[in-house]
Amino acid sequence: MKEKKNDTGKKNAVLESFRQVREKGSISNRFFAMLVDFIIIGFLYQFAVVLLGAPDIRIYMEMQDVVQGLAKDAPEVIARMKLYQQCFIAFLGIGAAYEALFLVLLRGSLGKLLFGFRVASYNEERSTVLCKLMLVLRAAVKALSIYLLSAIPFILLCLTTFSNPEARSGFDMFAGTKLLYKRRSNR
């Protein structure tokens, strides 16, 4: 039993410099981290469009004039909605892969790392493999919640960060993870 406490103590020592997300400046930093990640995912998506021929959102936007005034069941409207769905799924897939890869490798996406965040398992006694699986689950649940629940419910999942003392989002709670914040030291 003492051995488990020592292991937990070592893990806590590693994370000791990180605080809960409620520290001053962490909410705005969390927003800017998300914005940086969104921009990176946008660049990755454009790269996929050029390199792999992924569905191009610009074609969807250009179809706006064509479908203006047409009935919902017009073939052009249906084609435009299918294109939107393909673009949306491609963007979410790229975003989930980006986040899962960086969470597993570095414990945070580039935006999170840039603004001093790390994602950790809520239960620190889990094995390393299980912790990494939980991080992948977090990225998948986040992408799935955006896809299945659309914007408003996803925003509600994000707003759960304001309703609990640990500032855990809905997808953090589902995946058993937490976001830690390390304020930069003034040098």
C-alpha cells in the first residue's frame, strides 16, 4: 500500500507546477488555445484538400448563388448539403486525429501547450496505456459531440467548465480526463 502512495506522490510531484484551470487568466488562455488549434486544423484541412482532394468548402460556398430560391428537394440543394456534410466530417476527422496525436505524444495540442495547458487522467493511478487511451477517447468524444450534438449542445458541453470547481468540460468528464494549467513564470 505504501508503494502505491509513493507512486502517486511521484506523479503528483511531476504535475505539481500545474494548477486547476480556474486560475486568473486561464479562461482567456483556454479560448486562445482553442483558437490556435482551430487555425492549425484549418491549415491541415486545406492541406488535405490540395494533397488528397478532400471536399473543398470553397465549392460549397460558391454554390450559394446557384441554390438561392430553389426548393429544399432540388437536386442542387441536395448536392450542396451533401458537400457540406463531407466537408464537415473531413474537418472533424482531421481535428480529432490532430488532437488525439498531440494528446498522446505531448499531453496537449499545440494550442494548449502554447498557452500552458496539459491534459491528464483524472485518476492518476491508471496505467500509462489506459491514460493514453483515455486521451484518445477524449478527442473522439469531443469530435463526436460536435458532429452528433451540433453547435448548441456542444457549447453546453463546453460551458460545463464554468459549472464545476475543476473546470472540466463535458467531454473531459466522459473520458475521465482533466485540463491542467501552468502559468508562465515572469523572468
